[in-house]
Amino acid sequence: MLPSNLPETLLGSWIDEKNNISLILRKDYLVIDNELWYYNEIIKENETIYFTAVRNFNVKYIHISEIDSASVLLDEGYKIRKLTKPNLNVVQSFPKSMFGNWYNSKKKLKILNNELVYLDKHYTLDYFISTDKTHNYFVLYNEGEYYFCYNFKTNDGRFLNTNFSEEIIFKEESFISKYFLVFVTVCCISLLILGYYLFKWKIALAKKKEVKKRKFIEMQLKSFRSQMNPHFLFNALSAIQNLINKGHNNKANHYLTEFSQLMRLTLDKSEKGLVPLLDEIESIKKYLELEKLRFSFDYMIHLESEIDLQQTEIPAMLVQPFVENAIVHGLVEVSGKRKLSIGFKVDGENLICLIRDNGIGIKASLAKRVNGFRRESFGLKLAEDRIKLINESYNANANIRITDLSELDNSKTGTLVEIFIPIWY
């Protein structure tokens, strides 16, 4: 007989009374007690089939009798066993529980879907059967040769017995080793996500602090403006009162009208951080007209032609205190013709306001204050504080430079104030 002539009912797996696979019959090979043999001769006499099998120059003689679809008698010459055919499904792939790496002291193999990789060779799964969840039996094929392996489990873990060139037992990699890369990847992703949200939280916290800081600074700026306005309005009302006391009713009525317009502009601007340069110049003009009621002086306001009065913005009420200081602490202290000039020009990214008078000069004015003759200018102090807060609030570089003109020319007196204001905030 040829292996292809074996009865179909005989082919497959047979188990002993302990539920272990004792015999596997296939058309290309047979496995007896976990040893793979090749057919050499098959003879059938009556109801008995005699097999002569070879493996590595070794010969094995067995015969099978009392053949039916459920059981057989396996006679190995020295013992006879009754084997039964289990109702088990033969599958064409390894179970997922076996996927991964298996190790012994020096070598490793890897099990994939339907193949095993060992020493860079790929062995294809030819036959696989399992009697329970821990015992698996399978045959591999590579380049015309078949190899039998079986999987078992002990208290020390899961093992794999192989017979490639020699019998080698491999142990399944540990859970930590198997999923180490996944664990590291998950940890890295988790750390990245955590870092991302911590970064966002820090940014949100910084923004929240920045908003609070800006609100605080804006409140301070409003406070300074509210302190400047009464100071400025008091001086203007004093000038109008002086006219009334002298009986100049027509002038008083005219300047009351001017004062009401100025007060409206001032109150409107007191709630704003930035105003168009045109509005600021209009306020300065009305203020100067009111101050001329008290003091006699000439003034001039000049602008560079390229300045856009509507689009260019500056901090509200920033220039007025310096103009006031030039009049009250500079011009009133001199006799003769008093002159005041206010100019605006652009230098790079800065708008420069130049306030020049021919008064006694900043040095002489400061000397009088130190000696107790004149009080310190409250409006000027507030303006300087506003410059500091504006720089903090808008991250700007606004600054003030005050020069005594006598330092430039001994024959001249007066003060030059230069206010550097960034055009865009």
C-alpha cells in the first residue's frame, strides 16, 4: 500500500486514555509518541495494517488492528494500546496565545500567524491540533522536511519542545518582556499627553495671571487719570474765576464755553487707554487757550506732514501735564515775551512729542521746589508713573527725556521735554 491508500477514517490524530496525542497519521508522515517518522512500507492483511517507518536511519515496526471510525489497537511489538479518535478541529494557524517570542539560554524563535521563525528560517505550519488550552501539537514544514513540536505548561510557565536538528526546549517570554515595548510606548504617549496638558495648563495659568495683571494696571491707569483730571480742571476753573472776579463777564462766558467743551473731551478720554493724536491735540489747544486767561504767552503746535492724526494713537492725557508744567513752573517765572512750542514727529517706530519753553529752566525750577518756594508738580509725577505702567501694560519702551537748555547754550534758558511713544501698541 501507499500512504495515499490509507483509509480516510484512519488519518488524523488519536489519543490514549490520558487524553494525550499518541498517534498522528498523515499521508506524508506519522507521529508516534511525539516522534515524527516517514513511511517506508505499508502492508494490509485482513483488518490489520503493518507499518515500517524510518527516521535518521532508525526503523520502527508497528501495526494497527480492529480499525473502525472511533478506535484502533496500536501494537508496537512490546505493548498494545487502545486509542480513540477525539472530536477535535484541525486548524491552519497558531492560536494567538502562542504568538510572540520563545527563548532558551542561547537561542530564540518567533511564532507568527501560520509560521515559526527559527535561526532566520521560516517553518510553515502543516498540521495543528490541541487537546486542551495548554497542550498543543503541531507539525512544521521546511524545504521538504517535516518537524514535530508540542507545547506544554508547568508551574514555571509555558514551554515549547522542538526537534529541528536536535531537541530544544524553549520558554515563552514573560508578560513584561512581551509587552515591554507596548508598555514603554504607552508610558511615553501618556507622558507626552500629560506634558501637553500641563503645558497648556501653565500657559492658561500664565494668561490668567497676565489678564489679572493687565486689569490691575488698567485700574491703576484709570486711577491716575481720575487724579489728573480734577487737578487739571481745578486750574482751569481758577482761571475762569479770576476773570469773573475782575468783571470780565464776556470773556468769562466765552471761556466757560471753551471749558465745557474741554471738560467733555477730558471726561471722554478718562475712560480710554489710547486716543487718536487729533483728539489729544484738540484738548491741548483748548487747555492752552484757558491757561492764557491766567498767563500771557504765545504758543505754536507743529506736526510733520506724514503723521496720520486719525490712525496714530497715544495714551490719553499724557502730554497735557508736561505742557502744564512748562507754563506753571517755567514761563510764569520769567518776564518779557514767553514762548511755548509743541511739536510731533516720527522717528522710526516712535512718535516723539517735543515741548519747548523759554522759562527759567528745569534746574532753577527744581531748586525753588527744594527750597520750599514752589510745590512739586503733581501732574508731572502722575505722568511719569503712567509711562512706567504703560510700558508694563503694553510691553512698550516709552520714555521721557528732560533737558535744561542752558546746558546746551549758556545764553539760553528754558526746558526741552522729549516724550518717546511707540506708534503701535
